[in-house]
Amino acid sequence: MTQPEFLSQPAPFDGPAFEALLSDLSRRAAEVDQQGSWPEWQLSRLAEEDVLGWVIPVEYDGSELDGEFLIFGYERLATACLTTTFILTQRNGACQRISGCDNDDLKAELLPDLVAGRLFATVGVSHLTTSRQHLSRPAVLATETDDRFILNGQIPWVTGAKFADYVVTGGTCEDGQQILIALPTSLPGVTMEEPASLLALNGSQTGSIALQDISVDRRFLLAGPVKGVMQQGQGGGTGSVATSSLAVGLVGRSLAHLMRESDRRPDLTEVVEPFADEWSQLRADLYASARGEGTATTPHLTSESIRQRANSLALRSTQALLAATKGAGFVSGHPAERGIREAMFFLVWSCPQPIVSAALREFACLVD
Ligand SMILES: Cc1cc2nc3c(=O)[nH]c(=O)nc-3n(C[C@H](O)[C@H](O)[C@H](O)COP(=O)(O)OP(=O)(O)OC[C@H]3O[C@@H](n4cnc5c(N)ncnc54)[C@H](O)[C@@H]3O)c2cc1C
């Protein structure tokens, strides 16, 4: 299922050790899903296989992969265990924001320990991008003093909040400018709320963080104050191809199960083939987009088009697997049942409004 022909050259990490990591993650994925517990062992396996350095520059002990290899890694890991891979993307989102900032002292302080797995960071920025955008008051209010920022409010969504040493998060000042900061979670006034019970990915231990008069030293500042701080610097970004690679990985898992079913049941062949063709085309476009091959004349290579198609295929392929596996697939813990719930996640996570609208139009059979 790897089909490395989509890559310009073999991924630097691909080999027996990575295959062993994938089978370790895959073997325990159902357990992570069923128990909803934090996948600590899985994250330590990622550290052992140097996966934690993928988005961190070489000068800070990382391996800073090219975009297409990062996408390939995410896709393959998501096929094995979506929960672990999702946590990795949120952690990498934090690392990318730290790596991409101008604060050299903070980078030298945090990045080597993040690569080694001695520190865990995560990201809580949805209130600046996709969450609570219809509300007039900012979710997190930032007040600037001479050498500090005072934060008050609530960070609505933070994956792995309780396990984090740092949360990359933002606040909005009274004048509308925003800051991005690596918030040490040990500061007085930071309260981790109990993680919400979710439809899927409970192992991500995603919850909100309440901030009451948090006083943060300016040395933790990553960007701002500036208008639209999330549009500055680097990071996967809302609805990026990195987010799509996880949905594509889930499709790969569903199709592998569907293909195994069809080996014994020729009646399934007529649906497996078009699904496999669609997946193959989507993967080709995903990797072309990750290599930066999109131009004004290739609308199918925009991150928005790819995410929209990935969401749709994830929903349809997991439902096809459920229909094919019948009542057995409806039993809690069956790969079809898990896949269905995991596909729903892509409708709400890092999903910009145009992609939500496209999904709603598809559900209502409104053809564009
Ligand atoms: C499992 C999971 C993990 C996540 N992890 C992270 C993470 O680690 N970091 C991170 O930054 N983000 C994370 N997110 C957040 C995610 O990317 C989205 O930002 C989030 O799902 C948006 O949902 P919301 O309910 O906050 O949206 P909101 O837009 O705040 O919607 C909330 C409610 O408001 C109402 N509403 C919405 N729009 C309107 C409107 N225009 N007018 C009136 N009412 C409206 C609706 O009733 C809706 O149910 C995570 C999300 C999930 C589900």
C-alpha cells in the first residue's frame, strides 16, 4: 500500500525500522481507541525512531524533512494509528511555530529537548482560526506590560493539554492585535479542564485550558503583537495538506480492509476498483501539492480541494467498509466501526468554513 512512486525519491526514514514502528502502532490502535488513554508508549516509540525531529531544524538536532516526506510519514502513521498521529501533528504544529519564530534563545532552550522527547509541547490556537469566530469578545485577552503579557480567558481546544510542558497559544489585545506565545503550563493560574468525551480520538486527551491572570515573561513570545498572528511564520495551517494526509491515511486503512473482503467476495470488486482509483488520484495530487507543484491553472492541487476530497473519500470509504462488513462491522472495536467514527473527525478538526460548506452541500446533494 505504500506506492512510493508518488514521491520524487524514497523517504529518508523508510525502511525496516519504520515498518516495525508502523506494525507496533497498528497492533495497538484498537486498544488506544477503546481505552481512550494517552498513548505514552506509542509516543516513546516515535522518539526512538527519530520521528520527533521531523519538523525541527538540523541545528537543533532535528531532521527537518521536505514537505512531501513529512506528508508521506503522516499518511503512513495515520493508517497505523490515527490517535497517535493526530497527537504528533498537534505537537509538530507547536514545534513548527517555535522553529519558525525569531526568538533564537527560546529555540535553543526548547527545541533539542523537544526532539529528544524530554519536553512535550502542543498547540491551542483554534480560537484564532476556526473556533468561536462568531463571538465578539476574544476567547483569550492579552494585556501587554513593559516586559510581560497578562492572559485571561479560555483556550477551547488543546490536544494533550495535561501532558504538555508548553502550549503554543495566542491572545488578542484590546486594539485587536494578536500575540503567539509558548505558554509554560506550570505558571500559576493555568487550569487544565477535564478532557471532553469525544466521538473518536479520546486518547488525544483533548480539553480546554482556563487562564486566569497568567503573567508570562516576554521571553516566551513567538510572534506579535500584530494583526492576524496566525498568518505570520510557518506551521501546517488550518486545512493544510498535512491535515489531509491523515484523512488519506485513514482511507488507505479502510480500503485495505475492503480489498481483503473483496478477495473472498467478487461482488465487492465493482466498488473497490473505483475507490482505489479515486484514492490513487488523490494521493498523486496530495504529493504534487506538498512538493509545491500547484499553479493558478491547477485548482485540483490547492490544499482546499485536496482536503475537501479527502474528507469526502474518508466518509464514503469507511461507510462502504461498514456496509460490506455488515453487523460484524457495527460491533464496537471492529475496524469498520472505528473507521466510521474517525472519519467524522475530519468534518470538525482544522476545517475552514469553505470545506465545511462544501461538505454540507455534498450532504444536501447540491451540485456545484
Ligand atoms: C478532537 C479534537 C481535537 C482538537 N485539537 C485541537 C488542538 O490541539 N489545538 C487547536 O488549536 N484546536 C484543536 N481542535 C479544534 C478544531 O480544529 C476546531 O477549531 C474546532 O473543532 C471548531 O469547533 P468549535 O465548536 O470550537 O467551533 P465554533 O465555531 O466555536 O462553534 C461552536 C458552536 O457555536 C455555534 N456557531 C458556530 N458558528 C456560528 C455562527 N456563525 N453563528 C452563530 N453560532 C455559531 C454552533 O452552535 C457551534 O456548535 C480540536 C478539535 C477536535 C474535535
